[in-house]
Amino acid sequence: MEQLTCPKCGLIDEPELAPSKIHIGAYCKYCGAWIKWMPQGKKPIFYFGKYKDKPIDEITDVQYLKWAKENIKKQKADWYLAVQNRISELEFLLK
Ligand SMILES: [Zn+2]
């Protein structure tokens, strides 16, 4: 992981990471000062229904994924792809 400089105490070290709703916060290991927001991993998530806010690759309900893929229109191509990949993965695992 990259090293960051704490703006408060000047420590240069890998930060302590703590996820919040949208971002991951990087905090100084020494004094606890907030340093910056780290980008979230690019995991596509569900943002509706019973799996709201859950990463697609953690959903194990293949029926629901299939339903969502068929019925939820206005989604981005990468979302569809992630859902499709997850369905394939689950179908492979369930065989
Ligand atoms: Zn510090």
C-alpha cells in the first residue's frame, strides 16, 4: 500500500484504513488524523432491492440475479456484465 504523509504530525507511513459509506478513509497510524479519502475498489454493487449496497460478487442468490438482469433496464453495461459474470460463476459452482 502507498505511504501517506500525515498533515498533522508529519508521520510518513501506510495509513490506517476505515471504510465509510462511499469512500475509504485513510487515517494516520500515529495521531489518528484524517489524511484523505481512498477510492473504493471498483466492485459494482446492487443499489436497489433486498441486496442494496451489496457487491454483486458477494450475492449468492442466482435466481434474484437473473431476475434483476432481465427486469432492471436502465443499467450501465459494466453492471450488466458484472451480474452476468456472477450468474455464470454461481451456475458453475452449483453444478
Ligand atoms: Zn499523524
